Amino acid sequence: MIWDRLDRFTELSKFKSLSEAARNGNISQSTWTRDINDLEQAFKLRLVQRNYNGIKLTEKGHKLLKLITMFKTNLKNFKSSI
């Protein structure tokens, strides 16, 4: 379950709003919101800054995105090495 949320967090970083992410991801806006809220609560960090113009990642959100990306790359390398 956490992996799904981390994948969606990565996808969300490509969009400027939750509604745009929902339109492009075939996932409801409420699901995006719940998943981001759950991640923020799990990590006890604000990952996304929300305002009337949309969303943007916080500094900690950018750090998490970098870690997720590095993990996925390492996992892909591991899979290809076995």
C-alpha cells in the first residue's frame, strides 16, 4: 500500500494541481488527496504545499521524491543484475 502511495506521489510531482493529476491518472482527486495526506501523516512532514493556484512540493517533498527516484533506479539495477 505504501508503495502505491509513493508511486502516486512521484506521479503527482509532474502536475501542478490535484485535479490535473486526477484527470491524467484515472484516479479521483479525493484518492490523490487521501494518499498525500496519509504520506504526510506517516512521515510527519509537509510534502506538498497547497494553495488556490494548485500544488507544489515542499523542500522535504523534493527530498522524498529524490529518494524514491534513487530507490527505483537501484531496484531496477538490482533486478537486472540477477
